[in-house]
Amino acid sequence: MQQTLYPGGPGAVHQALRKRPLKRRGEFLIMGMLVLCATVSLVTTGLIIYVLFSESATFFREVSLADFFLETEWQPLFDPVSFGIWELVMGTFNVVFWALVMAVPIGMATAIYLSEYAAPRTRRVLKPVLESLAGVPTVVYAYFAVNVITLQILRPLLGNDLPIFNSLSASIMLAVMVLPTIASMSEDAMASVPRDLREAAYGLGATRLEVAVRVVVPAALSGVMASILLAIARAIGETMIVAIAAGSTPRLTLSPLESIQTMTGYMLQVGLGDAARGTIDYQSLFAVAAMLFLITFAFNVASTMLVNRFREVYE
Amino acid sequence: MARLDLETVATRTRDQELQEGDRAATKMSTSGGLRPATEPSPGISFGEPLFVLRDLSFWYGNKPALADVTMAFPVNRVTALIGPSGCGKSTLLRCLNRMNELIPGVRLTGEVTYHSQDIYASDIDPVEVRRRIGMVFQKPNPFPKSIYDNVAFGARVNGYRGDMDELVERSLKQAALFDEVKDDLRKSGLALSGGQQQRLCIARALAVGPDVILMDEPCSALDPFATLKIEDLIRELVEDFTIIIVTHNMQQAARVSDFTAFMLAGEDGAGRLIEYGPTEKVFTNPEEQRTEDYITGRFG
């Protein structure tokens, strides 16, 4: 006769299968903790946004929105005081733009090399090395930008007319900073493109480069775009490099050879200075922060839509 | 494209020769394409072969995958490679267009000739080899692009200068897919059914203008109806192309192929050619006991 799992009869079956309240209570406890943790981070974010906008509101009681958006001078510290945000926005745009001009092609080339050309062993060594670049504190990059890039590379090349604090040195450093992000994330995206697709292209007589450019990159486009967008977000938010290397002269220019000031650079300057709580300087910090937040937010939303629209979905 | 037209003409003459060859077994020794010394395909007679393999051995790292395979593949015929999993049939197929080289650490000895040219000679470009030898894979693998761009891909990377619309239409017609997709060539290739995707992959391979198509278990991911369509297509295509097909499905080999090669892995794991001959003979009156055992389902 077959051996039964439940020698005690029908009661034993019930005993084995019934709910165990103690075990369930443990589950509830854990779930509660998880919800709590999630709530803390959500509430913190919410509070930050609240403070940002409520303090900004105080600022805008003193300075009209029209002045904020229509004035072209950002001059909060000297008379005549003027709060036209565009010089700071342009400063941020300036360094981020030039950083991308350098970082995107080099990052993509690196990713393509690592994913399509490098031998597995080379990749195993190179990728962690590259990623460790992301661990360098940005203040180190910042002083490197001034002492090495500006003084020992750019000035000998471009002449001493170049201001010691210039947006080009900051852009170069920002490019170095975001390069690992672009290269590493793009490489991940390219490596996850199915081998089938590569084989199909090779089978049609495509060269390595054609396979990389026409098949792998388009198929990995959403990941590649995501890496670039993350790089942009990091570059926009980066503070130390631009505050130290790019200067503190708000200027409405895209030229990389001038001293400029970014939104984050201004915030650091004010935050470190002796702007007393409640003064207009102090409140302007929140207005700039709110602007920065809105730009980043709009940018994130737009980029998500863009990526969803243009990616080539496989499987 | 002119080059290929010339070749089609040449193939036609060889084809006529081939039909005569089928009747007269002695023709082989005089055709000059095969060297009696190595005897690439014992018991098979046909005209000048498309591929000749001599003592082909292959390793993945230290693992042997093929050992001393010597055989020839006829022009404008369907040749099926059958055998149990791991017998090296896919590896053999991938040796014919140098696809195996994409895997690091592989090694090959022996000789593979295509139209009498050694394709592993040091001055041969594998990219050029793959341009002329089409391949269709196990799982349909269209690019995540439109139907049109899928078909045009190969022609574009090969610098095709002719009328692309015409080429796409012709290739889709050859692959018996045009009528099903003609209304929307801008639709993603991935929106098609599995069988249609596989025919799209065939059209894509044809658009490059090869004279041979290698098929690596092209129906294994398809339902029976789609499989039937592909098999019909293979029979149509063999009028103009040479087809070499790896299949797990013995009924399929029996249905579509003119010649069948049975392979089996030895103790060392390396695949060897056990028996090769006209499909009818291999399936009804095999020389080797092992072939009979496999075909009748005693193992594998």
C-alpha cells in the first residue's frame, strides 16, 4: 500500500495546511517596515519640493516673475540689483552643452569598442577601471580643471588671454566625469542586444562597424539614450567643478572661452557666503533652485517620452 | 549584380550536367570537380560541387566539435544535415560561411572550398564570404526595423546601387511573403507572425544576391503550418539556389532534401560524417546500421 504523507487522517491534513497566524504576523511586520521606509523617502522628497517652492514664493513677492524671466542681467549683489535668470540658465547650458559635445562621441566610441571589439579579457579589465572613474570626488576634478587643464594645457594652447576661470575647463572636466556613465551604461545596453541580431547582420556580410552602428546601437538605443540623459542630469546638477573652474561671472554666452556662472555655481556661492536668512540673496537661492528643479523635471519627462518613442524594441 | 547573373547562367549549365550525372554514375570521375583521392562524397554523383570539405576538423577551445569531415555539396540541390543534438551539424553549417569565427577561441583545420576557392585562405575576407553565402537562423531574427529596412539592410551594407524598391519587392516575392505584407512595408518586422518573420529573414538573405542559402533548423520555432510553407518555399528556391539545411526533424529532411548527410558525435564529442547519399537511399536503404537506428527512432 502507498505510504501516506498524513498518517493522522483528515485532521492531520487540516493541521498541515492551515494558516499559521504567527508566521503571518511576521509578514505583516516586515511589510509595515518596508512601507514605512518607502514613506520616509517619499515624504522627504515631498517636503523638499514644498520648501523649495514656498521659499521661492517669498522671493517672488519681492521680485516679479516678469523681472525674473525678462531681465537679462543677473546681478544680485551690487546695485542696481537685477534678477534675470537667463544668464545662469545659459551658464549651465554652456558647460553642459560643451561637456556633451566631448563626452557623447567618446563615450559611445568607448561603449562600441568594449561591446563589439574588445576581447572578453580586455573588457573584464577595462570596464571596472572606467567605472572607478565615477568614484573620483568632483572637488578633485575641480582643482584638476584649474591647475592642470587651464594652467598647463589650455593656456599654453590658446594663449594667456584665456581667463583662469573659464567654461571650457569645466566642460572638459564634466565630460570626464560623465564619460564612465555614458560608456558603461551604453555598453550594458549594447551587450544585452541578442546575439541573434548580430549574427543576422554578420550573415548578410556586414562588417564589425556596420553591425555596431546599424544594428547594435539602434537596438540598444533606449539604454544609450538613458545613459546620455543620466549624464546630462548629472552634469546639470554638478556643483563643485563649475563653481571652482568656470568662474562666477553670470554671462549670456555659449562661448567656452569665457568666465561664466551656472545655476548651481551661484547657489554654492550664496550658500557659502554670508547671505542672512530672510534677505533677498538668500531667497534668490531657492528661486534658482526651483528653476533648476523645473528644468531637470521637464527634461526628464521629455526624455522619457523621447526614448519610448524612438527605441527599436526587440522581443 | 552582373556577376551573379553570369553565375546563374553557369549554374544552369552545371544543372543540366548534373541531371545527366544522376543517371550516369561514372560521370563523376570525369567531371573533374572531385578528386578521387579524397572521395568527398562516396556513392553520390553530381556535377561540379559548390562546396567541398576535406578533412575538416573544428574545436571550440579544447573541445572538439568536428573530426575529419570530408564531403561535397551539389549545386541547385537541397542537402540536409541530420543527426542527434551535439553531433556538429550546426557547426559544420557555420563553417561554410565562416560564421564560427565570431566566437572567440575556435580553431579549424582542413579545407573548405566554395566554387573551388579555399575560403579559409589567408587572403580571403570573411565579410566577402558571408556576403555571398546567405544564412537563415534557427529562431527568426528580423532586425527591430521595418519590413522594408530588414530586406534592404544587406543590400545597403553591400553598397547596392540599383533600385532598392524593386529589389525589396523582388526579394519578398521570392520568399513568398510579398502578398502578405505589400500593404505596409513600413510595419516593424517584429509585428509579423513567426513563420512570416522567418520568410522575411529568407527574403533578407536573398536580397544580398547569394547563390547558396544555409538554413540552421529554420522551422524549429515554427508551427506545422508555417513549417509547411517554408518547406514549399525551399523547394521553389532550389530552382535558383543551392540550399543546405540542418534539421532535427527527419520527416522534414525526407520531404525537402535531395541529399542527406547523417552525422554522429564520437566518444570524444567530435561530430563525424557517418553516411551521405541521396535522401531516398539514406532513408530507405541506409548502408550503416547507426543511420538506420537513428532514422527508425531507436536513439536520438
